[in-house]
Amino acid sequence: MYSRAYKTIISIPPLLWVCLFLLLPYALMFAHSFWLVRDGFLVHQWNLQNYRALFTNPLYFQVFLRTARIAASVTLCSLLLGYPLAYYLSFHAGPRKELLYQLVIVPLWVSYLVRGYAWKTILGSDGVLNGFLQYLHITHEPVSFFLYSPFAVVLMLTHIYTPFVFLPIYASLEHIPRPLLEASQDLGADRRTTFLRVILPLSIPGLVAGATFAFVLSLGDFLAPLLVGGPSATMIANIVQSLFGAAYDWPLGAAISVCILLITVSLLFTTERLEKRWAFK
Amino acid sequence: MSAAGAISPESASSSGALLEVRCVAKSFGASQVLENISLQIAAGEFLTLLGESGSGKTTLLRLIAGFEQPTSGEIWMSKERLDTLPPYKRRVNTVFQNYALFPHLNVRDNVAYGLRVKSTPKAEIAGRVEEALRMVEMSSFAGARPATLSGGQQQRIALARALINRPQLLLLDEPLSALDANLRKQMQSELKALQREIGIAFLFVTHDQDEAMALSDRIALLRNGALEQVASPREIYSRPATAYTAEFIGQTNLLRGEINDGVARCGALQWKTSRADGAALFSLRPEAIHLAVASLQLQDAVHFRGSIRQQIYGGASELLEIECGGNQVLRARIPATGPLTGQHEFIFSAADAIPVTESPTLHGPLITDHEPR
């Protein structure tokens, strides 16, 4: 066994890290959300004005709704792409499995910004997509709504988060003992029934984990709307960013952050319980 | 067998077999796992596929269940060609080695699975599930998840889940191998009783020759992908066709020698025989050798002297290793008598020396041991 002193010494760095980079910032954010800005200066005066503003000004709620809608679309699209991909890799890819797996993972190593700018190049007025459509004479002038729209944001976020959705689903599919599929067929179930009654239920923990990744990460995203979203696709994180930046209203920004944090934490809590309920063995 | 493809469905039924395996071969890539297997299973029969690991017994079972396709040959089941059907259309059910119970379903839903996917009316399902659970004495566990059950209990559920579909043939893939020794013995007798009671055919795969002997109506011994011998347990034990069979099923002494002018000579032993002259190989079971005493009279008795090399006490009986000159060692199983040393006279009946076909033996000549694990 390890000595008490050893355990204490070894646990100091991580504890310090957590305090310095997690707990302290959270505490500061929480405190800021109850302060206010007067005449361009931060005033350390405790009040609920920021939260009142949040709940009375419909603008914030509208932006939040749009954010949730975009995040939900991203979640749905990445599930629709990620699940079949994971299913194919796990059950039907054969010897190509390893290669395809790596191909799915590789984009994760490419910088988020690079991928964002790539979409800008593809979707822009003189971008690859418009050029292609005009070359085929499907359109005669650049289609402007590709870029700077919620559509572009959903597209870019789906591209970025599909691997995050794919991974947990793939892991849960890989963990299904293959004799179960044979047992199902042996008992008279065809492939479709076997999928619906055995594979799908057993992959729900991975599905929930993947959906949570996509939703939570999209909910807090501010780069995609910044790069390809435009004003019509402003998301809640962009508001926070501007409040902490040009608008110089840290308290209000902190109040929004606290709300998003609460929503995210309760979401994670719920999905974790869901995953546990559906986890077997 | 070129005529295999021409056999009509009628000929399968005329043979009276429930399942007929015709000249089936199976290769995985370059390695041939099964070659030219022909086997019939009668309705209500308990047939065991016995063999070492790698002998192809599980592959044959999987071919019948439909999880593998034969490379050549056909499988028929009561006038229906089986090997071209997907597994879910075959009227056979399988008990898997590690049970393969669905972890997300409770016992009741596991057992009901086969009926649910065939859209059986709900009322009927409930009754049949109850009946199946009662049959395996697991009624009180209907709401339990498989993970909370012991190995023996999971085994019973796997059995109920297969039998509820009322298959004509049940395939069992080493179903008892994961159980500890005592429970295995108990499950063996329960399995046998159950099979008699419901009267459907069982095709049982095992590597355990004692299990095969205890359960089967017939044993099909597989070796390197080919059938070595198919016979009832009594026959396969008392009349092994090959040296391999004799060694695999029980213990034996293989006596190598030759026959000249009606006399068989194997080392220090010789006896009269009506067989033709030439090289010969005999299987002599250890229990056929007795200590020679005046009261023991045997027909065609063969006497020999030997010194006790080793004596292994086994409760009711003991096993002697007897050195009888010229490096020949025989094993004899005699009723427990107390410690023996030195030279003794032994006796066996020439009729118990069964002529067998030569085949490369399992572990070299003479000293063999196939006690159950």
C-alpha cells in the first residue's frame, strides 16, 4: 500500500489544477453575474439586475431558442450520419474496419478553424459549391444563402461533431457480444427485427452519449456562427463573447454563462442517468 | 460423391431421418474444417457430436443452425432443404455455449423472444412462457435480469428460450462446459430427463467423453473434420472401430502385433484367433484384465505374468501398470484389493481383445489417459 504522505503529495498537483483553472474561474463567473457595470466601470455591488434583464428582454430568449434549435439540428444530423457509419463499421466493414476508423478520426486532428475556413471557401458566393452549380448550369448567379445562414452553421457543426457522435456509438456497438445476434436469428428474427430488438436497445447508452456530446458542444459554440453564420445565425455564445468584449458588460455575460452552465449540467445529469438505466452488464 | 446433388427430397423422408447431412464439407480459406460428413438424426434421438477442440464439431452444428454455409454438400430436414435457408427460417433452435441471453431483457422477455418476433398472439405467449419456465423450474425468476442469475440458472433460461419455439431439433453447443463439475453432473441428468419427456431430437456438442456416454443414444466421434465412428455409447465403447476411438472413449491398451497361422502375438502375449494372417492391432480395455485366481474361469483365457510398476488407487477400483517383459506395459483396472508388489499372474479373455483399425493415436501408444477434466 502507498503511504499517506505519498498519496497527499501525489494528489496536490491535480487538486491545485482543478482549483486554479476550474473552481476559481467558476467562482469568479458566479460572483460577476451578481455585480454590475456603471459608467463603464465594474461595480462590486451585489444585485439581481443581470438576471432580471435576461428574463425580461425577449432578445436573449429568442437567441437562446435559436441556439437550442441549431444544436438540436446538429444533434439530429450527426446522429443520422454517425449511427449508420458506426453500424456499418462495426458489423459490415470486415477487413477495412481499421482503415475506415482512422479515416473517421483523422478530421479530429485538423484545427477547428481550418475546417471553418474550408466551409467558408466551399459555401461562399464565389466558392466551390456555387462555382460547381454554375458550371453545371443549375444556377446562373451565385446562391447567397449557402453562407451566412443557420443552415451553414448546422452544416459546419455537423461536420465537426459527427466523429464525436460516431465514437461512443461505435464503442457501444463493438461491445455487443456477437452470439446475441446469432441467438436472435436462431429464434426467428430477421436482420431488421434483430436490429430493432437487440442492436438498437443495446446501443442506446452510446447513442445518448453521442447525442449529448453534439448538443452540449453545439450549444456553447461561437466560432461557427462567427465564421459562417452571419447575423441571422447569432448564437448565445456570440452574445456572451460580445458582452465580454466590445459591449463591456461582464456581469451580464457572466449571468448568461451561469444559465448555460446550469442547463448543460442538468442535461449531462439527466443523460448520465439515462445511460445508466440502459447500461447492461 | 457425385450423385449427392441428384438425391430427391423424397429419399430423405424414405430414410425416416429427421435431419440428414449429406456429404457436407466446409473450408475456411485454405484450411478444411470438415470433409465429406454424412450423418442422419432420427426424430427424438439424442445424438452427440464428440471430438477434441478443432475437430469441427461446433462448425458442423453451426452449419445446421445456419450461421455458416457449407462449401459443398446439402443438409435436409424432413423434406426441406435446410442449407439454403437463412438461420431465422430454419426450424431448429440453439442453446449457445455461453447462453447468449439478451442482457437488456428480463427472463420472461428472453424466453418470449422467439414467439414475439413471430408475432404470436399475446395471450398465447404468456401461457407458453409460463409453461416453459415451469419446465426448467425457473418460474420464480421471470422478472430477473440474466446478469443476476448463476451459470446454471442462465443455462435453464437458454434452454427454455430455445424449447418454447417447439423445434423438432435442438442444437446444444457445449452447453454445460461453463458449469462447475457438480452442477454439470446434475444438469446432465436433468437434460436427459427433459429430452425424454418432450421427445424432440437433441444434437449435442461436447468434448467430454463421459458426458457423451452418459447422455447419448448415439455418439458421432469427429476427428480432424471427419467422422471416425458413429455408434451407440455401448457399442462405441465395446466395439471401437479404430485405435483412435478406442483411446478417445475411455482408457485402453493398444496391442500391436501380428497374426500367424491363427495365433495372434503381441509382445509377450499370444492367443488363438480365427482372423487372417498379417499385422494386427487390438484394443484391450483395462477392466478386461484380471488378477488370475483359481476361482476365475474365462473363455479363451490368455495368461501372462508381469510386475507391478505402479498402482493408482481410485476408491472402488485401482489402476495397475503392469510390466510384462520387452518394454510392454499394460494397464489393468481391478477391484480395490490393497497394495500389490512384485510379480503376479494376470488373465484376460481373448474375446475382449478387439481388433481395431490403425490410426495415428492421440498421445502416442499405450499410456493414455482420458479422465474427465
